Amino acid sequence: MTQPIFLVGARGCGKTTIGKALAKALGYAFVDTDHWLLESTRMTVAEIVESEGWPGFRARETQALKSVTAPSTLVATGGGMVLAAENRQFMREKGAVIYLQVEPEELARRLEAFPEEGQRPTLTGKPVSQEISEVLADREPLYRQAAHHVINAARSPEQVVAAILAALRLAQAS
């Protein structure tokens, strides 16, 4: 299997942690679209949003997705990547899309433990737990629409990687 693999899900679901481990297991290159944007623009997500607004950031995010997509590459996407129908369709057509699903309470716990505010600007200005619930309610259907596989990511990284590898093997066999 050399097709690209895309990880989608809410911020804090483990896309970067799982992505690095999964890429290593598969012998794939690993790219995080938010990190790629940081490197290519020399600006944080928060700085891009401040200077260009969310629409400017979303346009850059789409460009980042297209720029990093390549065979044998695992792409950890930003939490809002699925907001654009163009991005959902692109990922589904170009590779395997894995939704790392985590309940809002667990996401809030993770984000409160590791805030990374500079990289993760608040979307609503509300407390983390409230924001997560609201954002996830809007995005959950989009994550599911984009995904070829939905994986419970509330487990250990090793268990999540094993579940993804099993799902990919089953998909390849059918």
C-alpha cells in the first residue's frame, strides 16, 4: 500500500502522536498540515488567523493539504480540514481517510492538560469543554463523511495504531 493516509479529527484526538507512530509502522513519511503551514509561512495558526481571518487560514490549509499529499505519506490534518467539501472529496479520492474519534470529555481533558494556545487558537472564546462539545457537534458528521474508517482513539497510541493497521489490512483484502 502506497496511497496517502489522512488522519482527521478534532484537535487533541491524537492525529500527530498517532500519525508519527503509524507512519513509522508503515515506513511512510509523516507530515502535519499545521506544522507544514508554520514552516512555510513562518507564522503560527493563531498569527495567520489574526492577519488573514479564518477564511484566509482555511484557504492556506487547503493549499497545504494539496502540497503535502504524496504516495507513502501520512498526513495529520488540522481539526477543521473537513469543513471544506473540496478537502473531504480530495482526501477520499486520493487516499485512505481515518477519523480518530474521541468523546468531547476526553478531548477537553487532553486539551486542558496540554493547551498549546499558540498553535490552537480558541474558535469560540468559550471554555475548552464547552467549545469542544459545540465544535464537535458541527464537525462530527463531516469527519464521518470524509472517513473510510472510524477508529476509537481514546485508547493508548499503540492500541490505536494496531486498530488502524487492522482496518487498513481488511480494506486492502476486500
